[in-house]
Amino acid sequence: MTSYTATVTVRLKRGVLDPEAETTQRALERLGFELEALRSADQFEVDLDADSADAAAERADEMAERLLANPTIHDYDVEVREAE
């Protein structure tokens, strides 16, 4: 088995209200930053042992589907790398 770190990034789907991002975008614009759009995201790093990077990605994907994200309102991405 090899140790991997899976990074799961969870964000609201386009069209779902994101009050945190709206407030932050207005504040950034008041500071002089021009933005087209801003979305907030949560990021989880999961350390796990697996036979391969693909197996680690499958486990992290299952974690996202079952707990970390609500597929009705969230999109998520999974990235896997060998642990350092």
C-alpha cells in the first residue's frame, strides 16, 4: 500500500445562492478589485493508504458523494497525489 493525499474541493453549483461569495465580492470591489464572478469553496485533505492513485481517487470520490458534498447543490473535484 502507498500513502496518498486526496484533496476534495467542494463548491456550490452555478445558480445556487452563495451569500458568502457575494459579500466577499462586494468587499473586494470596494477595495478596487474588478471581478467578473466569485464563488466560495471548501477544501478537504484526506490522507489515506491505497493500492494505487486511482483506488485512492475512488475512495475520496465516495467520501465526497456520501458526506463531504451534497450532489444536489454542490460540485466537487478530487485530486490525488502521493503523500510526502
